Amino acid sequence: MLTKKINLREKAARSEGEYVFGAADTGSHACYMIYGILQAGEKGREIKPGKGHEEIITSLGGSLKLTGHHNCILEEGEAIHLADEQTCLLENTGNCEIFYIIAGGHSSRGHGH
């Protein structure tokens, strides 16, 4: 069970640009949140929930180019949904770092941990 605040930005910076806030922090497998950072010009960050999972991705502070299951520009404050093996690649085409959040959990089809 989480008993203190976690600095997600700091943890993501030390973990190759992403930090999964989930069971290790909360003791629960019900849901998780990924805090990510894409540097200017960075591309190819793969997003795939995996079997039995669903994720909602939103951009904070800039536009992200998505290719794959969704082919679009995800503007700040917009969100998309992925389920199971659906995959997108994220790209930061801008000139400053962009943060994103992925909220995920188990789909109604179930998942065994």
C-alpha cells in the first residue's frame, strides 16, 4: 500500500523515459499508470497494453504523432484507447520534451496475475 508521494517525473527520467506506477507501489493489480517523457525528435516508443489489458493515452504539453493502430496527431489534452495487442508508436516531432500519461487496467475479458 502506498504510504508516501512518488515523484513520477524524477522516476521516469531515471528509467529510460517511462515509469510504471502500479502494483510495486500500491500493492494492487487493479490498475496502473505510466508517466512518460519523449525528448524532442524522439520516435519509436511502442505502446501496447498486452493481452487482457486496456490503456488510455493522453498527451501533456504538446503534440505526439501516433502510427500503428491509430494514425493521427494526438494534441495536448486529447486521448486514445488501445486494447490487448493493439499497438501504436509514439513520436515527438516538436523541439521540446513532451510528457504523456497512460492509464491502464484489466479488460472485462479478464486477466490472470
